[in-house]
Amino acid sequence: MKLLIDTQCWLWWFAQPERLSKEAIAQISDESNQLWFSVASVWEIGIKVAIGKLSLPEPIDSYIPTRMTQLGTRSLEITAPHALRAAALPLHHRDPFDRMLIAQAQIDEMTLVSADSMFEQYNVSVLWAGR
């Protein structure tokens, strides 16, 4: 299975794994699954760090690649088709980063690992990650 881990769940994995559901932990730990982390999430984390809404235990330029390697996540680039799909999505969810994740999961046939109930309003496969 191709799993696209949303920003919040990816951060939880490293800082607060107890917030993740047992199923999410099992699927993320399953080495037969492909784990993906979107450039949109990297961008979102960078913005939150810059405005003081998020603190990391080390500089972001080392935190992100180190954790991606530890977890074995692949980087999912943003393409023009992703951007066009995100722009065309209904406005149930107004967060542009989450809209991009939805678009990427739809186009690349991935399951979104998330604890955001708004994702259920879209035609996208979601693995519920909240407790």
C-alpha cells in the first residue's frame, strides 16, 4: 500500500506516537507499505517553524531529512497536475496544504494517513490515524 502521511501524523510519529491509532502505527511500521511525505508538508512545517507556531529539536534542514531517512519515507514532489487538482477540489477544506495532500493522494492513488476528519468529505482513501 502507498501511504501518504499527513504533516500532523508525521510529526506525531517522532514526538507524540501515543497520539496515533494502533492501525496507523501498524501500517506505518509495515515494511511492505511505501511511505511518502509530501513537499507540501515540508513547506508547511517550514512556515510554522518560521512564524513560531512549531518548534523542532534541531534545525529544520537537518530535522526533515534525518527523520525521513529514519522512517524510510520517500519525498513526493508537487507537480502541475497536483496543483490543478487541488485548485479544482470543492472548498470543504480551506487549508491549502491539506488540499494539496488530498490532490496528491487522489492522483497518485495513495491512502492518506490522517487524523483530520475533513478529509472524509473528499473522494480519497483515508487511514484514520487519530486515537
